[in-house]
Amino acid sequence: MSNSIVVSIIESMMFPDFGALYQRKGFTELRVNSIRKATALVKKQPADFIVVEFFYAYSTNYSGIYKSNIEGLLVSLIKYSPNTKVIVLVKKKEMQYLNVLYAVDYPVHGVLQLPITSPSPMEALLDIA
């Protein structure tokens, strides 16, 4: 699957660097620092994978109706990049809130719990294409 595009949405210091893994697999990685930038990017050029860290909105709502940072992205993918596989990174304490993503009719390809100490789990998800 060379020439695949991976969009990494890096919004925190916890985000692992999988650059060497992507390079070894022949993927092109595009790094952005916000969901909005990723959404604008996939509107222009659909991606094969998006890797994003999940943040639950404990006291505020993203865009008024969403309970996490990812829901708006998933809604955009339905229209602009419906074949993109989304890999969600999540801290252990926020695993219990992942169910908010089920409200959006877009499948999550995989979930990895942070911190990630080895690239093997990510590689396995990239191989399931």
C-alpha cells in the first residue's frame, strides 16, 4: 500500500511519533495541529488514514453539540473522505467516554491506548487495510 497518505493530528505532547514506521511502509505523513486543519486538508485531498488523539469535553461542548474533539471530523469524513480509516489514540482515563463516537455514523478503524511504547500495535492497524 505504498503512496498511502496518513494525516497525523498532533494536538498534545502525548502524541507518539510514528514517522519512521510510516516511512518504512512507504506512506506519506501529513502533520497538522488541529482538527480544523485536518478537515480542510481532507476536503482537498482524501487521506487513507487519520491518526488522532481523543479528548472528551468534560465541561464544554465542541461546536455546541459534540462531546469530543473528533465527532466533527468524523461527520466531515462522511462527505469528503468516506474511505479514510481513523485510528484513535486515547488515554486510559478517557477510554470510558469513547462511546460518544458511536453517535456519528462513521466507523473507527482502531483504538490504541496511550502511552504507546512500541510501534507494533500501530503497524498492525495499518496492515489491516
